[in-house]
Amino acid sequence: MLNLNFQRGILYQIDKCLLQISRVFLRSQPTPAPPRRGSQESGVRMNSLNTSF
């Protein structure tokens, strides 16, 4: 019985770890923004990583 609870605890920890990894991965992905005309300032271009240059 103790061994079964131990295995469930290990699986729970692995599940939490995978959830954190997936959250970080999804947060690091750039979200596709719909093109809005006239909302950006003139002379400032945005590239695909949302950094102005």
C-alpha cells in the first residue's frame, strides 16, 4: 500500500513539472496579433518578435 502511494506521489510531481514546462513554453511563444492599420506610430516598424527598430 505504501508503494502505491509513493508511485502516485512521483507521478503527481512529474505531472506538475510537465505542467510548469508547458506553461513556460506557451508563454515564450509570440502570440499572433491581427494587423491593425493606423494603430502603430509612423516610422516605427514591428518585426515578428514584437521588438521595435
